[in-house]
Amino acid sequence: MSATRPDHLAVRGAIALATRAPSVHNTQPWRWLVGDASVHLMADWSRHLPATDPDGRDLLISCGAALHHLTVALASYGWAGAVQRLPNPADRAYLAALEPGPYLPSEQDIALAAAIPKRRTDRRRFSSWPVPTGHLNLLLRRASRAGALLVPVTEPPIRRHLVRALAEAAGRQANSPGYDAELAHWTGRRTRTQDGVLAASTPAGPRWHGDTPMRQFTSGTLNESTVEDDDAGALLVLATPDDDPRSRLRAGEAASIVLLTATDLMLASCPLSQALEVAGTRAAIQEHVLDGAAVPQLILRIGWAPTAAEPLPESPRRPVHHVIGYLPGMAPRRRQQ
């Protein structure tokens, strides 16, 4: 390792942590190119879900989350640098470039990096304990610093608009050509896999947690807690001022810091994208929940897992060598046998 840039092992380790980012149906739609003094994030559009995510919103948000995971991982190793987003607007696959330099990590950097391998998407019922106001305020502040607005939906009339949109989107997608086949292909996976959603990570059949409808997975095997409890999960809408690719990428970065902060606070979390994958319900949320003042990009469900809940399995990930490439002349030499 030089005094001015991280060595290959540090970059590879940071990318390994970045691949732990959440992505729609765990498609992991990203690639990384490593240069002499830079790391480049590329969208992998071959992993786009056209029936679920027709305008590519989920894909860009997923990549934004991976980008933030990378910056957190590098910062915890003692490297940081300015991120250049969309450096070539003519290339829709080229999302970001980072040139890391020496950096003194903060306690927050260390805590967020430590949360990366612990974070899980928890689709189960949450407990009756409300999320403390101080925790919510911390999530809001950190989302704001990442360039997004995080709006807790607490007023009953507004929350009814939100959950109605969730239910309506589920119905529309169920009748959308190709949606069921796409869902079946990417979910219900068994243990020997590198991507997709494990059957052990999803409850079977339709689920409502309190007033909130969840995306339906037909092949799930995840058991709910045996303790019946009223669900006090908080619903928060993550939004941006605009709806261009840069905004969606920033929304993913903000989602990452919110989810990692929640994990560090020992909260359970679950991203809900379904209502924003359908144009009509997305517009309804923008009008009735956000008063037209911002563009909704993702809904986050945050709460406390029941004390009797079993640990969730780790979601599969593709090996680092499947998602990493090198600029000309940068591939590491293989060791002699």
C-alpha cells in the first residue's frame, strides 16, 4: 500500500463489502472497474428486471446503495475521496468514479462498515415497540446529508394513502405481463445460489403486517415469530427533488446510510419498492404523501424485530471476481504455482 492510494487487496476487500448492498430481488446489477488510482461503478443492465422495474429506477437505486457501501468500506480502511457521479452522460452504464486518498476514519465510518455484514432485509412482522423519535431523527439527518429527503408517514390519513398505494401496486403488477415469471425466476432460491432471494428469507403467500401489505412471494419458507404482537413498524418515504438518473443514484446512497444506521441501532428494516414501480401509484404517493414537493424513490419499513424472531440467513452474493474488472494494465499478476 502506498502513502497516497490503497493497494489491490484493500480495494478488493472494499468491493466485497460493497456487494453486500441491497438490490431489487438481489439481482446485484453492478460491475466495478479498478484503475491505478480509481474505482469505477458500472451498471449491469443485463440484470435489469423489465416487468418489475420498467424504467430502471430500482436498478439505479440498487447501484447507488452499492456505491455508498463502497465509500463506507474504504473510509473504514482509511481511504476516502470525492465521488464523481455520471461522469459520462452518454454512457448510461457508467455511474460513478472514485479516486480515494488518505483519510482518518471516524467512529461513524467504523460503525457503518461494521453494520454492512449484519444488515438483512427483514420481511417479517415487527414488534409492538415504536421506533424512538431520536432514532428517527438520526435517520432523517443522515439521509439529508446524503442528498435525499426522508419523510416519516405518521398521520393516519396520509398513511392510509400510502398503504392503499402499496396494495394497488401489488394488484396492478400481478396483472402485468411477465411479472409473475420474473418474480418466480428471481425468488424462492435454495441455498446453492449466488443471487436472487432465498426461499428462507421470505414468508409464503400474501402478508399484511398491521396495515401494511408486503410483496407476495409464493415459494417462501420463512416462519413468523410465534409471539403474536401488534406491528409498530414505521413507514418512511425516501424522496429527491428531481427524478433524473443522478437523483435515483443519490436516493440509493441515502437508502444505504439509512439502512446501515438502522442496523447499527439494532433496528430491523425492509425496503419496499413495489408502489414506486408502478407509475400510477408512484404519482399518488407524490401527490398525497409528499404534497407534490418531491419525487418518491423508495419506501423503508423500520422497526424492532420480535425478541423471539430467529436470525435471518445471509443473502447470497456473487464472488468478487465475477463483478470486478480492471482498466488496461491493471489486472493483478497471478502468483506462480
